[in-house]
Amino acid sequence: MGENKGLYNAEYPEGTIIRIVDREQLHDFRQTWRYHHPLAPEQLECADLSSRVKSVSFYHGGDELYALEDIPGLWHEVCLTGA
């Protein structure tokens, strides 16, 4: 992660409006991701929704984890795109 702005630099700072990727991309991520904070099944229902970044945290190694306003769960950078 940290593909665009480097390690420990949020791609989407707090307050940024983002969109969750489509269901197929979420499903692929859920099937292949084997590390921390896997997507919960109910997060697939949030595909294509837009929200605002509430907070950003970083997992050891620089992976970005996002909390969103009004959408539950933690979201990995690759599950989000700019609005």
C-alpha cells in the first residue's frame, strides 16, 4: 500500500470525499487479502457508495486503513477511489 504518496502518507486525508470500488473489486480483494483487517461480508454491500474520510490510520508497514463517515468498517486504500 502507500502506492501513490509513499508509506505513512495518506492517499485520502481526513475530510476527502471518496468512493468505494465496485462489488467485483471488493469481492476480489476479500478473496485474495490474507493479512490484517479483512473485509467483512457486509462490507460488500457498500460497493459504489460515496463517503467522507473520517480518520486514517496506518498498519505496521504503511498500509492505510480508513474509517468513513456513515459507513461501517475499516477500509484499505485499494478498496477506495477518489470521488
